[in-house]
Amino acid sequence: MLDMLWVPPMRVFFFVCKVVDKICFSWWYDPWRQRRANEALWYDVQREFYFLTSIGELVKSKKLEIHPFDYASIRVVLKNLCFRFTRGRGEFNALISPVCCPNDSYYLEWVLAALDSSDRAETQRVDTLNEVAQVLRSRLDEINESFSATKYPGFREKLLREKESTRILTRQAEWELNQRLYGNRGRTGGGPLL
């Protein structure tokens, strides 16, 4: 009963704190924090990807995108490629899109698997700044050629197959994990839902 008496005042208190934060801090602190995180990522990318940043160009967006937690994101354009590097919560991701179709973006692992035409089980994960730099340094010309305006339509089909393969493997892993954790409780039928 006493718990119910504290709920309305606590809701009001948290609402007031949220409004005060929005009025006093968020309008300047969040953009400042995001700019610093993006600049730190740009510095690290310049250090590790000197072969890319020395001839590529940093894309400066007109509007700053505020990411949650400690995430930072930058984009670099080089020839036929647009790289988007993101870092935060202990992970580093590299996405690649063609300049001709900037909304089509693919993880580096998918691009490598499509280039090698290999099975997803054989594809190694590259998830640190150093690993991504080593892979890109050795295969940049090959990736650039695959994303050219003439070769991209055919290469896109391979990339979409890799994307679908990843989706299926993820769903299967989720199903197996749920089976181990919960068994068949509340579920009829068998097999993973794809």
C-alpha cells in the first residue's frame, strides 16, 4: 500500500528531471559529446587507415546525428566506395556502400564472403579496428572494382544472398538458444521459424 503512495510523486519527480535536463543540458551537451566521440573515431581511423584517409574524403553531414551511449560514426568516400565506420559499446563495425547507391550498405564480412563466393561458415569475423584495416589494405582495389557502376548490379545479387544467409543463420541460432533455454514450453510444432 505504501508503495502505491510513492509512485505518483516519483513519476512527477522524474518528469521534472527529464524536462530540466532537456532545457539545461541536452541541447548543448549531447552534440558536444557526439562531436568529441566522432573526432576521436576519425583520429583512430586516420591512424589505422592511412592508406584510405590519405586519398579519401571525410563526409561532413549537415546535421549532426546524436547516437545513444558512446557510439560514434563517420563516413569516408574513396572512388566508388563509401565507408561508414561505427564504434561503441566495445564493438567496431565497417559498412561499405557504393557511391552510386549510398542507401545500399553491407557489412565488410558480407562483402568479403561475396568476393570469395564462400560459405558463411568459412567466413571469419573482422571486428577490431586493426583487423578491418589489414583486410581493407589487402583487398581495397578488388572491393572498389566490385562496387563500380558497371559491376555493382551483378555483385549486388551476391551481397543480397549473403545478407539472406546471415538472416537465416541468425534465426536458426535464436531458435536453438530458445530451445536450450525454454524447451518446447508454450510452442507447438517443431523446427526453426525462417
